[in-house]
Amino acid sequence: MTADLFFQYLFAGITYGIMYAIVAIGFNIIYNTTGIINFAQGEFVMLGGMIAISLLHVMPLPLAITGAVVLTMLVGALIEILFIRWLDNPSVLRMIIITIGLSILIREAALHIWGESIRSLPYFNGNEITTVTLGPVRVSPQVFWVIGVCGVIVLLLSLFFRMTPLGREMRACAANRRAAVLCGINARNMVTFSFMLSAGIGALAGCVMSPITYTQYDSGTPLAIKGFTVAILGGLGNSMGAVAAGILLGIIEAYSISFVPLAFQDAISITILLVILFVRPHGLFGSGETARLKEF
Amino acid sequence: MQFTRSRAILCLILLVIAVQVLTRVTGTQFYLTQLTMAAYYALVVIGLTVLMGYAGQISLGHAGFFAIGGYLSAALTTHNLVPYAHSPLVHFLGRIGVLVQGRDIYGEQLLTVTPWAACVLAVVAAAVIALLLGIPVLKLKGHYLAMATLGFGIIIYRIALATDYFGEADGISDVPGFTLLPGIGPVGPLVVNGDFGNRVQNYYIAWGLLIVGMVLLLNLIDSRVGRALRSIHGSEEAAEAAGVDTARCKLQVFVLSAVYAALAGVLLTHYNGGLGPSEASVMKSVRYVALVAVGGMANLWGALVMGVSLTFLSLRGVFGSYDDAVFGAILILVMLFAPDGILGVRPGTLLARLKR
């Protein structure tokens, strides 16, 4: 492998890794407030891309993306209100099955609305062959959009959870739901907010990655599994860890192409998931002692 | 208890015979094809019921075990070994009598593994894989267990889709019939295949196997092991404190359910004459979970009834292009309104739950 190729793969890996990290952050937000892993997280990403592509026919790109994010947030809120809000103290098994069912329904609805064709948003700057030369490598400007949007999301999220009253209330619910309720926080609304937030972030990710990865009705599930791998790798609930783990997984995947056939690429990230679940279920950066106190 | 169970099994046997006679009388024997296939799928579902409902361990990868059974048996009985006839391994296999010679439609010589040997090998392979996978995986709980088994299913799907030996996206076709028993005197041979003439025979083979599998599981859950499993579902810590070897129990049931799935995979593949990678897909695994859930989780009879009836409707194409959506909706509705399965629903309690 030449040095140029090495850096080229490195950049590709970082780009994909950051996309996985955004999906993982979506998992983390819902997990932190509810203790639920939302198996329909990948479908939010798909919905964001699909809605933006449809809206693009009637409005300019920035508006279409905003519209897609808002609509997906509404879908997220609707899902929480219809299917999750009124269950009291459901078992983990029940929640897993309900969110899996939801992901199937969203996917099938997308299949009937948009069909099987593969779509994508146009590149935000230039087109498929526009490149920026960075030393030895050439990268698409879209890569900077992906990295930039992810950076802003992580920054805004940490500010949101630290500085705003709403963010603090959500964190209070995550830390101790009963105590939060006693302080007058409406814990049920916080769960709805967390679904909206996570759906919105997923949709935004779906829009910025659409020109690179394309969008299809079933593109959510593989992303969800990689996002979950990253969320576990970085320690469930830890957003900074997710970014680091995402970049790590993306780079491993990018280099794996030169050793194994492309068809096995998914199998590699899943093998990493299995190994990490067996060896360090609390993640690379988490502590085993706190993990034991959490309920999976 | 013993009495009612044997009576229930007897009723099931009578029902199976009655259905066959009814299709004969009304000239609707084409239903038998889907009923046969539904019986094999139901075998996977009842195996999974013991794992999910009684031991409380979710598996989103059982289509993987089904596919291991089906693919191994199909590949071994279909791929021609003539080019490797001089290798020591093939020579050894020939010596112990697990190879069969034949001619394909062009008159070329064929050398393949016999279906019996392939079936045993496929089921043993599934059991060994379940054992090796189960040791680490069953230490996990909840979401982690679900994701790990889901991951296993996807790996099997990817392998089937990307390996030349397993036919890649086309799958394997022209799988020969599986002669369970050779013909003796006036009695013809017992063959699992898709010939129209063998339709009635295959219907009874599939349902016979399903009933035997059912009896074994019913006995299992009423035994010492069954009580241990239910205690694990209730509280793993309490079961452990009471002296149940929880890890061992869970592993045994995991392997058992994998064997059920693999056996169903082997026989259904011989019956259909082939299989494709979609049999290993995540959606299939989810479908098995949906059938277990709609049957009432810890309810073998519910799983049998719902497994057969819903699979039959799906195979008849009743749900059209909404097939997957129907199973997704079933999952959600059952888990929201009837976590004990739709056979356990009392209208009064459902109303009370809705009013709240």
C-alpha cells in the first residue's frame, strides 16, 4: 500500500466513521433518558434522507433539509406517544420487540411510498467529481460537510445537556427518574423530547450522508447495527466515546477492504461488535464497575 | 395433567388426518403443499418458544441456524465431487459409504454425499455452532443479547450471499429428494421431495415430525429442566441461588432450539428442492420471534397454532406485498395489547387496559 493510498483510505474511514458516530449518538440520547435501545434508529436516518429528497422537488436544499428534520422529529414524537408513552414499566424484551416492529413498519411504509429505487440528495457543493486536494489526498467537499455537521451536533448537544434547563431536566430523568419526578419534572415529556431529538439528529445525518452513501428504503438497518456497534464500543451513553469509536470502526472498515472481499465488510464490523460484547461490554472507554450497575 | 396432554396430542393427530381427508374430499389437495411447509416453519417456532418464552432468552438469529441446516445439506447433496474423486477425503467418504453415484440430465457422472449423511452433518454443525456461539452470547442480557444474536444472523446471511459454494444471491437449486426409508416389498420408499405424487406422504412426514418435536418439548418443560428454565426467566439470581446451573441450562436450550431450526431447514430444503439467501435474512428471524410472541411467549400450543396458521396464510400470499408489514404490525400490537399472546386475551382485561 502506497502512502497516498494509505491517507486516502484514512480519510474514507474517518468520513464513514463519523456517520456511524452520529447514528450512535442517536442511540445514546434515547438510551440515556429511557434505558431503551431504539432498534428503529436507523430508520430515522433513512426517513431524513428520503423526505429531504422528496421535498427538494418543491423547495431549495437548505429548506428541504430543515423540513426533513422537522418532519422526522414529528414522526419520532408520534412513535413515542403512540407506542411507548403509555406503557408502565415495560420489560426490556417487550421494548426490544416493539422497536423492532416499528422499524419494520417504517421500512415497509417507505417501500410503499418511495419504492425500491436508490436515491440521493445532490452534493451540497459542486458534484460527484469535485475534489479538494489536501496534501497527498483528494477528498470531496461533502466530507467536510459531514465532519462539520457532526462536530456542530456534538458541540450543541453537550451545550444543550449542560446549559439549558430542558437539557438538565433530561439528564435528571436519566440519573434518577423517581427523584426527577419528585422535583416536578414531567418525566414522560422528557422521553418524548429525547425521541424527537434523536430522530432529528438521525434525519440530519441522513441528509448530509445521502450524497455519499445514497438512500434506499432498507438502508436503515445496516446503519443501525454499525451505529450500535459504535455506541457499545464507545460505552453506551457516552457521546464523545461514540465519536472516537466511530472513527476507529470507520478506519478499520476502510482498511479491511484491502484484505477481504467487499461483500464481507459488514461481517467485519459485526464480528467486532460480537468480540466487544464478549470481552468489554462496557465499551473501550467505559468503566466496568459503573456498567454493572446499569440495566441492559 | 398427563392425561389432558395426551388427549391434546391425540386431538392434534386426528385434526391432521381430518384435514388431509377433507382436502381429498373437496379436491383442494394443493393446500397440502403450504401446510407441509408451514409445519416445518412451525418446528423452528416451537423450538424458539422454549428458548424465548420459557428460558427468557431472545434470539434474533434463528434464521441463521435454519440456513446452516438448509445450506449445508443442500450444498453437500448437490455439488459434484467427481473432480475431487482422488483426494483422500473423498476417498475416505466413499469407503465409509456416505457417497452416492448418479448421472445428471446430460449423462455426466455425479458423485454426491447421501442426504442422510448430509442431514446428520448439517444438524451436528448447527449444534456445534450454537454451542460455540452460546457460551459467550448467553452471558449477555437484554439489548446486548438481542444485538449479538442479530449480528450472528447477519454474518450467516452475508456468508451465504458472498460464497460461491453456497450459490451467492441465486442460492442452491436442484436439491435431490431425501429418502428417509427405502421401499420394502409392496411399501414404497419414504421420500421428502416436492413431487406431486408424494404430496400426501410429505404432509404426514412434516406433521409427524412436528408432533414428535412438540411431545418432546412438552415433556421437557414439565421436567426438572423445564422448571429450572422457568426459574431462570423469573429471576436468574434467584435460580442461581436455588442451585440451578443457569449457564448450562440456557446453553442446552439454545443448542436444542438451534437443532430444531437446522432440522427444519434440512427437510424444507429437500422438500422445496432448493433455498436462497432470503431464508437467512433478518426478516425471517424477526418473523419467528413474532410468531413466538403472538402465540403467547411461554405457550407451546399457542406457538404451534399461530406458527402454522400465520405461516400458512403468508405462504398462500394472503398478505400480498404487505407480508413483512403484517408481521411487523403483529409484533407491535401483540406486545402493546397482549403480551401474553392473543390466545390468552380476555376481552374484559383488554378493555380495562384501554380505559386506563
